[in-house]
Amino acid sequence: MIVGLDIGTTNLKAGLFDETGNLVRSVHRPNESRLHPDGIVYYDPDRLWANVSAMIAQLAEDNESGAIRSIGITSMAESGLLVDRATGQVKSAILPWFERCSIRQARLVEDEIDVFEHFRQTGLRPSFKHGLSKLLWLKERHPDALRSSVWLSVSSYIAFRLTGKMAEEYTLAARTYAFRIMDKQWDAALLRHFDMEESLFPPAIPSGEPTGRVTGSVARALGLNAGTTVFQAGHDHVCASLAVGAVHAGDVYNSMGTAETMVGVFPVRTLTEADYACGLSFGLHPVSNRLYWMGGHSYSGGSVEWLRELIGVEQVGYEEVLGWLDGVPAGPSGIVFLPYLAGSGAPLPDSQAKAAFISLTARHGKGDLLRAVLEGNAYQMEAIRRCAESVSGGRIRLMRVVGGGTRNRHWLQLKADVSGIALEVPDIPEAALAGAAITAGVGCGLYASYEEAAAGGTGYGKLVYTPDAKRHKLYSSLYEGQYLKYRDMLRS
């Protein structure tokens, strides 16, 4: 048996998987953030460990199918904390990726470096989200905080609590902005420039390499066998893409939630100016000799919820929302919606971008507005997909889609019609958990490789949405002739 852990922004999840990759049991708890009196949002490390350890203990107690041989951990990217190198004592709260306290420090970093050259080394642009910016904020606020400290991601912190060993998996190390993905090393020169030591970070390891084994005292407390192996499965979106088998060039993982993310794979190569211009982020993929590209839209499902609440006389149920869409014909709504209620991401990152409805008439009703919102989100993701094709050098032939948005059959068909490629919705209820279990399975030898795990087709009962050729032609014309034109006009 294998345990997968997913340390998310709003929820903590733990799953027990058998050796065929099936999810036997799962438990969830909220991941409750707190607000400091000075306005900083944070997570309490001890509270996080208490919740995670309780979930592991519950799965171990309920397990009747044999010993738990390994644990895989995935988590939200960029979030981290300081731990004392010698004693292991926590020295800071967990600063989440979305906490904007380090905006000024990110601008300082941008002013001090060659941004393009650093992109070639990290696959990223400067951001308040990154560990480096957070560390500069902590250093300014508490000058002694970094002394004898180590910065750990949330995954590496939980792995440390289980094993007593400190290490950082490549995909999360890269989100610090201080890790050179091509060299697979911490950027010592950059850290020295900002008066930091390389020892501020633990050894970096690839996905599938063990962090360590659960210590005897922790094993006894949680009901595990001493020596249970612990693996870090890294960035949650990259990890989830493993579960749907998106491990080959041309396959894409698409997560549809409040935000929407695409992740794809391509062979390792030097990053270029074209890669930089596309607005995507890049990093080392768990599959050897592969990079991933990633693009996100921060308010995809969020814009659907926004409209639902805005035009509903009372709280509108999900079935009623689908009913609105049932009442309008398939095909273009006649409305252009620019979906930038919370700024725009790739391929044209702009935190100040604004949303708009264009071409509204008195004949349009609720269903038309909702369909327009879905179209606008689909256009934004199509822009990311086309950009990804240009930088990865190959045709994207398939998208495997997970998340809450997959409950909306109209949205999925519309996305297929806009993109002109098939969408598969695998029957995998918890993709990130399954990806964490796959990583642990590869690490402990249950699978020979990530490719073998993908070929096994774990959970691959699926729905398939294929594009309608006539609607695709219409949408392609509208995307080129209206959506891109209005988007660029509003940016100019």
C-alpha cells in the first residue's frame, strides 16, 4: 500500500492506494490560513503537521490490506518556511504563495539581475510568489531570521517531520527562483549577491528519489512500520499530470478549477527568447531528460461563479446553471468576453488587465452571458495552447482534463470546439493524490518508470469530447478576428 499526500492551498488530502494504483480510501481536512495582526496571511506549521499526521494515522488504522511501504507528498508551489538547521525548530510561519508581502522585494530582485538570463537558468520571471522574494522580506523584517536556517517548501517540511531529513525536490526547488534547472544546482552567485548563503537551502533531489525513512518514534505514533520510505512528489500541477498519463510530448494536462492550468512536456533544451516572450513558465519534469511548460488563467472557474452569483436572484444551483446553457444553441454566443477579472497570465502576463463584455444586445439572456464567459475562458486557454505548441516544437494532440469544471459538459464540448482537439476526462477523482502515489511507486520500485505507470492506465475510465468541425471553423475565425483584436486593443 502507498499513501499519497496533497498539501493544497485550501484543503489537505491523504489517500491510500493499492499496488494497482486504485484509491482505496481518502481523508480530507481544511488547510486553514491565519491572519497576523499586521495583515500577513500565513499557515501555522505545527497545526499543519498535526492535521497531516492525523490523516496518515487514520489511513494506517483503517488499512486492512498490508503494510504501507511508502509515502508520496505533493504540495502547492512557492509556499515555504524557515527551520533551524541544527535543531529542526521552526523559525517562521509558512508564507503562502499568494501572500503579497514581498512585492517590493520582487521588484528589487528584478532591478538587480538580468531578467532574461535568469529566465534561461530558472524558467521563471521575478515574482512576489517566489521563495527568494519571501526570504528577502523575512531578512528585512527579522535580520537574524536567516542565520543557521534552512528554507523548506511545504512538501519538504512534511517530509522532514516524517524522516528527520532535509531535502528539496527539483520542481519545488525551482519555484524559489534561486535554483538553476539546467545545472540542477542552487544559484550560489545569486544568493551571495543578496547576502545569503547556499546553505540556506537543503540538498536538491529529483522526484522519485527518497528523502528518507520514517523515524521510529514517528512510525509508532502514526501506526506505520519503521522505515517506511518518504518521497517528495513536487509541484502539485506537475504531479497531477503524471496521474493522467501526460508524460509524452504532445500530451497536455488541463486542470479546471477556480483557476485553470495547462502543463505539457518537451525534450530538455536551452530556453530561448521565444520561450521568454510566450509568458509560460518552465521547469524540470519528473521524467528524465524532459522539461515541462506551464500556463495558467487565474480566474477561469472563478469567473463562472462570479457571473452565477451576480445574476442569480437567489443562490443558483449547479443544475440550474446547466439548464441555462441547455436553453441556448451550441456554437458562438455572439458576445466576446475578455476573462481578465483578476488580470491575465500567459501568453501576455498583465496583472492590470481588465475584463469586458463586447457586443451585448437586448436579446441576450442569462444563458448567452454564461456561454460567453465559457467562450472567453476557452479562448484564453487556446492562446496558451497555441503558444505552447510554438515553443515545444510539436503538435498538441490531446488534453486530459480534471477538476471541478469537468462537471460542466457544455464547457468541455466548447473547449474541444475552440481548440479543435479531443478532450479526455479520466475517471481519477484526486489527480494530485494519485500523482503523489505514482511518484512513491516509482521510487520504491513498484513501477520501473513514470512512463510505465502512465502506460498502466491507472483510473482510465474516461469521457471523450471531440470537436465539431463546423463549430471549430467558426470559433477559429472569431478567435482570430475578434478575441485577439479586442484583447490587444484593451492592452494598448
